[in-house]
Amino acid sequence: MEITFNHLSFDENGLIPAIIQDAKTGDVLTLAYMNETALQKTIDTGETWFFSRKRQELWNKGETSGNKQLVNGISYDCDADALLVQVDPKGPACHTGETSCFYQSLISGKEASRTVIHDVAGKIRERRQKPVEGSYTNYLFTEGIDKILKKVGEESSEVIIGAKNNDKDEIKWEIADLTYHTLVLMELLDVSIGDIKEVLYGRHIAKGNGYDK
């Protein structure tokens, strides 16, 4: 698909910065540069291509490592001099093996909770794949679906009780417990957070005819 880039502002070297973002978690993965050829190849192949300022050549992310980035969308800022590329990463973005290139801090603030649901789901998946002795998560997987369903039912009841008690602290704890056990059930049944997001998007955003008709 040939696209003209006349509306974009490339610098004097013919480059434009591209911020690469995980489409699912919102994490910023890396900052790289594209020229018109790299941008066109990114659009044509559905994978990120960049221009290396050091080597002065095009390169395809993951071509040698296998850590490709599949493109979900590309947008540009108000000045048209920077790109935001949302991707589905197939491995770490950083050459060090870190998920994101931005893993070092100059100033450390409160730990971000934006991705906590994905982080918890990832920890649950890790426990399933690499069991740890004494792990409650592994206990649930060992007991199987009946035990997990029982816990989901119990936590649902606790949410109802907390709501009836009009206790904000209690309801927060109980909804968190219900969320965790639901994530365990989802992992057991191979249902991802992305699957749930797609259903919610389809019902409430794309069609606008879900629960809130």
C-alpha cells in the first residue's frame, strides 16, 4: 500500500523519531528512527523497520533475534514530526533482554499500576509453566477447575457482602481477590486479557450496543 508522507516532517537527515508502544499494555518499548523507506516497509510488511543512524542502514526489528514487532497502528503527533507505533511484541524490545529499553531510572516515583492486571496474569502464567513449591497459585492449578470455580464463587459472594456492607475498603479487597481468581481461571482455560478486551470493545465501543444500549 503506497502512502505519501508529504504531511510528515522529517528532519534534515530525512529521519523521524518513532516511539514504539505495546498495544496491549501501553508500555513504551523503545525509541527509534525511520526514514521514508523504513516507514513504507513497516506499512507494507506489518513489522517495524528502522533506519540505524550508527550503521546508516535499514534494519528489521527481530530479523536476527526473532523478537519481531507486529504493527497494530501508526499515528503522528500534532506537529507531524514524531510517530507513535503500536505493536504486538514477540519478544523483548531491548538488546539487553529487557522488555523495554526504558528500564533505568533517573528519578524513581511510585510504582505504576497501569499494567498490574497484565503483570499479575503474567505471574500466574509463569507459575503454571514453572511451578514453585508452596505457591498458592500452583495449589489452585493442582486442585483443578472445580477448586478454582469454587474460589471464584466464594469471592463473588464476598463482593456482594462487601457491597451490602457499603464498606469501600472491604469491596476493594474482595474485588481484587475475585479478579485474581478469575485470572487463574482464564489461564487454565487459555482465555487472555486481550480476548476480554476484544469482547468489551466490540460490545461497547465499536457497535455501542452492549449492556449500555
